[in-house]
Amino acid sequence: MNIVVHGTGRMAGAIAEALNTREDHFLTATVGPEAPAWASAVPHYFSLDDLTSLPALLIDFTLPNGTMAAAKWCADNDVALLSGVTGLSDEVINSLQLAAKKVPVLWSPNLSLGVNLLAALSRQAAAVLGPGISVAIEYIHHKWKKDAPSGTALMLGQTVAEEIGDEVALKYASIREGEEIGVHTVSFTMDGEQIDLVHRAHDRSIYALGALSAGEWLIGQVPGMYSAADWLADRLSASI
């Protein structure tokens, strides 16, 4: 599978590093308004329209405006799109949904396999416990993290709310600590007891490896709008 990474930040660098260890997938180019600060042996282009050959998959880790451009380009060129950009407006999400009519599109605020398993377990816990419980989502990120609540925290909260309704007492707590990659805790409080589900990220490579795994799955799908939950569901069904 030939892959182009849209973006040149830390996540893009992690994906490039992960691809260096693979013999079945190849990074053919990076695209972004600035050249990557990390060492790269592949060509860099400042615009998607400058690419000289088409990949099977575009992995997008830019900003919302970049995601909108990626959606249109992928739809026009029949390229599958995987995006992990957070903070998307309704307009950008609509552009992804429009592209999904022509190509497979997967968007998720977090592409870690562990985090998405945490979401699935949180959904299961919410279904068993039902309405009337209190749910707290605490997340710890590095000091440069800007969005709060984080995209991952909102995803976890939405997962719980979808299962037991918006009336659930849901609270978010954000903590910033140095170089912390990410710790997410979903706490369910009932009368006299509490259940905590925790995911700790020890290395940024987990997001890159998750992106590659989700990308492998995505290129085998028909056009449509997918989430990481769809990818995880296939993995869970295959393990049974």
C-alpha cells in the first residue's frame, strides 16, 4: 500500500517512522505548507495538487482547513482518506461526509487501538449500569495541548451518552502535565461504589500504529463514512 501523509507535525513524523519498519506499506510523499522538521527520505510537496502519483491512502494529520482540502482532493482522485484531526467544524465534517459518497473515509479524534477499546468497554459498562449513574472523564495531556475537552474525551463522553442518553450526569476534567502523552480515565459512580476504566499512552507510536492498522482496514471498504468503532468492531469479530 502506497501512503501519502498530509501534515508534517509530530504525528506525521510518528507515522513516517512506523512505516520505516514495514515492508508491505510505503510512504511515498509528505504534503504540507512547511517541510517536515524530521528527517525524511521521500519527496515533500506543498500542495496535494502537486503530487505526481496517487497513493492508495491519504493519512491526514493537519488542521481543520487541511482536512477540508484533503476531503475534496481524495474525492476527486479516488483515494481513501483517514483523518485524525480534532476540533472539526460542522462545515469540515460535511466535507468529509460528501467525500464519503465517492471514497471510503474514516475520521476519529483518536486512532489508538487501546483508546478505542476503552470506548467500547465504556459503552458496555454504560449499557449495564443504565441511567442514573454519574460519569466523569479525566484526561491528562502534555502542556502544549490546546483543545479542552480534548477530542478523545468528547468521543468517550459521546459514546456513553449514546448508550444511556444525554441526561447522564457527565463531567470532564482536564489536566496538563509536562510531556505527558495521554491518560484517559472514565469513572462510573453508583451508590456506594465506583468503576474506573483507564488507558495510559506510553509512546506516541501507538497512534501511528493504530492509524496504519485502520488504514489497512479502510482501503478494503466500499465508499462511506466510517469511525474507529467500525474498524474495532471488525477486529473484535475476527477474534471471536
